[in-house]
Amino acid sequence: MVVYNKTTTGGQKMKKKMTCMVCLLVIVVVLVSLGIYFKPRKAEELSEEEHLSILSKKIQYYYIDHKHDKRVDYTDFELYPLYDNNDEFKYVLVEFKPKGYTYVYITDEWLYNTKRFPISTFDYLTCMYSVSSWWGESWKAGKFDDNGELEYTSEDYFESPFSVKDVLDEKKYLITIKQEYSGSYLIPSIMQDGKYVNLYSDESYYVEDGKASSPQVTGHITFIGKPDFSMPRG
């Protein structure tokens, strides 16, 4: 005759149930943690220091370690925060050594206008940082003559206007202005005596309703809202 111990059998069933519940709880906790860990954070949720830290790693990976620009052997770089018309941190100046520079626009607003759904973590990690040029920038200083014609007063510079004008230690801006008949432009500027100073021309100006107080010498700083034109993962 076989005798069943009801107490032991019930205890084993309870133990199995508890084990299953604990395993299920662990799985839920892990999944939630992974979701939190891999959930992309919006650009506005990151601090200035966090953005600069992320960009520093990306630029080191892509420009220094993997030599994206084969024409120039960049050996090092410095990052500088830049501010917009509303005094908000929106851009970063990348100054390369021995020479070269580019600008980075920090935004993920383009992702909300895309037709690609779902928006992937990869899209967030790339589109958040759009570069103005993969191959560095160049510019010329200039001014308008008495007839309103633009005259260039220098050869091409391959360091940023902030570096050439020796104002890297001052608060720096990329100011958006609308020029009549020619669209919008970004002007590297600093602030002096309550006005912006255009570093392309050294002329002072202010902005009202998106327009500069006088015609301004402009450059060709452009950002394109597509992953192909954004800082890659690294």
C-alpha cells in the first residue's frame, strides 16, 4: 500500500508556485530595466555636460580613431557649447587639431516629422547630432562696400571664426537671421554691449522678428535632417 504525505505534497506544490512567481518577477524586472536602459532619451532631457560627453566619444571614434576625413590627419579636438537666439544650448563647435572645425546641431525634432515608424534607437542615436560638414568648414571675412556689394577681406580660413578672432573663451552663439530674398542663415557671433558681433565681418547687430538690424555677411552653415548627415554611432 502506497501512503501519500499530503503535507509534503502540498508543500512541494507551494514551493513550485513560489519559484515560478520569483522567476516571473525576475523576468519582469529585467525586461523593465532593459526597457528603461535602452529607451532613447530626447535631446532636451540631456544636460549640456551629457551632450558634450556623448559627442566627445563619437568624435573620438569617428574622426580621430577611424579617420573619417582622410585629407586631414586630426590628432585631437576641443568641444565648445554654442547658443541660439533664445540663449539656449543648441549647437556645439568642434575645433580640430592641427586645424579644421565643424558644427553640430543638437536636435531630435526631425524624428517626429519622419514617416518611418517605429522610430528606432538607432535613429535617435544618429539624428540627435547633425553635423554641418563631414569634411570641415572654411570661410572668408568680408564686409559690404558703399554700394552694398560684398567684398571679401581675407583668404580662406580653416579654423572657426571663434578661433581666428580669439574669442573661444567667451560665450559663443550661432544666431539665425532672415535675409531679404535669400533665406535664413546662421551667423557665428559673440555678445558685446548688448548686441551681437558678427565674426565674419566684426559688425554689431541685433535681431528683431528674426531679421538682423542691417544686412549681414553670412557663411554656409547648413544642417540636413537625415541620418546620413548625422553623427554616427561610435
